[in-house]
Amino acid sequence: MSDYPTDLSGLTGPQLVRLFLDAVDSHPSTDSDRAAFFDFKARLFTVLAQDGNPDAAEVADRARLMRDRIVARIDSVGGGER
């Protein structure tokens, strides 16, 4: 998978944004990489949503949906490259 950080709890908003921008710049190219990216995006925006930001919560939900779709596609082709 990827080397996205797993513990985002101690990071500030600007640090989270920097991590997200770095992740976007990584240009995930495989389904496995894209699933990891959307998982990271969901976790990151979930942390941002904890401050009561409904837009961040919506972005997190959409990212989880995209991750789940990609994982389902990987699973439907026999495990693919995950």
C-alpha cells in the first residue's frame, strides 16, 4: 500500500493540509494506490470534521465511498493489485 501516516490526531490543521497536498502530488496510479489515497483522505477529513466542520465530514464520506468502490473493483477482478 502506501506510507501515509496512520496517526493524525496530534497534527494541526495546516499540517493536515500539507500532508493532503503531498498525497495529491503523489499521483496514485494503481487501484491499490488510489484506494490507499482515498482511505487517507477519509481519515484526514474526519479529523478536520471533529472541529464541527460539516463540509469536511461530507468530504470524508465521499472519500470513503470512493475507497469502497475501488476496493470492490479490485475484489471483483480476483484481488487485482491490492
